[in-house]
Amino acid sequence: MSEEAALFCDTGMAGRIERMETEAIAGAVRTGLRSATSAPGGFVHEIAGGAACFAGPNSPLNKVVGVGVAGVPSSARWEAVERAYAEVGAPVQVELAHLADPRIGAELTARGYRLTSFENVLGVRLHGRTWPVPHSVQVRRDDGDDVDTWLDTVVDGFATPDDGLPPGEEFPRDILATVIRDLAATDGTHRYLAYRAGSPAGGASVRMTGGIAALAGAATLPEHRRQGVQTALLATRLNAASAAGCDLAVVTTQPGSPSQKNSQSQGFTLLYTRAVLVKDPA
């Protein structure tokens, strides 16, 4: 049996991944709050090892992430979080790993949260491995100060989803662009642009910290799809993370999507699922 097929996710591994996710989301929100155009009322509040985040109206960063990796929140703590979101007129969205303490799910259900969707977290061991990159696609690291080409490519790719399932959420283009830019500005994050015939075809990013490489932001322009762009971006980032000494790479996908299928074809294994639970403002 191969090492990839034998990869098993226990609560310790899930905790590492959830803490990294929390750092990325909270860091992006803090980056946005420091900008001159930030919306009023933004916040990041710690809760049981995770964070309750609000970046502004309609932002995809408005959610509770990583909760449950360091204990079970008290009812009073949930009440404080719900008040914070109520004050800005936003629903409370909790992304809860199924490996978290089951008492958290029971508490949220009792508090009136409803299940709206799921997302899968997949992983692959690195340990110095390399992945082949399709010759028809050229991928370049794009960490310079000029972020516009990369940002336009990724946002335009996301604007036309190709996951086979209806998207769980849709966001205005300007808000999506702001979030993607702020996430790319977090520590340890690198941007990549893919080209076909000399033209930008897709973009993606990877954040490396604590030995984990989190692959994110992958999007391909519609006219370049099914030409190996996603495979090239994935392989290039895996090779970079492996060369940097990371032991694990992770990616989050919509269940049953082409992104999940493509990741699994490159050796990724399903580690755990997050349930998305929402409580509307009173």
C-alpha cells in the first residue's frame, strides 16, 4: 500500500490544519482592517482555538473557523459571538470539522443553527516528492508588487465556476477581489500564474507555515479549461512546498467537484469534512 493511500487524519493532524486555516482567515481580516478602505465594525475574536471573523458586509471571510481544536466553547462564549455578529447585522456562519468535539454540533443545533453545506479537506504527504508539470502550460511564481494580472485572472476564473455543483455562496466581484488580495498578503503566501501560448490562463496561491502547505485560490479562465492548467498549478505548488520542507499539503474543495477529482488524481486523500452551519441574525 502506498503512503498516500495510507494517510490517516487523527485529531492532532486536523488540529494543525484548522489552526493554520484560522491564522490565514484571521490574518486576512486583520490585513483588510488596516487598509484605508476597510469597512467599519470589522473584528477578529478568539473562540476555543478558532476565530470569529467579520471583514465587512457580504465578505466570504465572515465566519467562525477552527473552533473546537482547543476545547468546547461555553454557551456564554457563543452568546458573545452571536452578539458581535448581530451588532453588524450579519448571520453567524460556523465551519465545523467533523473531528471536533461532537458537543459543539449539539450546542449549535440547540441554538438554532441550520446545516447549509459541506466542504472537504484533502491532504497528501510530501517528504521530498516531485510531481510532473504538463509541458503545454508554463507556471511562474508571481510574488512581485504588481498583483493586478494575477488578481484579475483568479477573480475572473472564480466568476465563472466550473465545479459541476451549484456554488454554495456568490459574492460581488469587488468584495471577492479584496478578499483574494488580502489572503495573498498573509505571511508565508506565494502567488502563481499559469500561461498558455504566452497568455495568462489561471492563477493560484500556496501558504506555507508550520510544515503545512495550504493550496488555495486556484482558478482557470473559461477559455483555458480542460487544458491541464489546474494540474500544472497544483503540481508546481506541490513541488515548491516539497522543496521548502513541508511534510503535508492540504486543499479544500466542494464535495464531488472536479477540483476534488483533480486533487485525488494527484495523490490527495480525503482527511475530513467541515459542516457549514448558519444562524440568521435575530
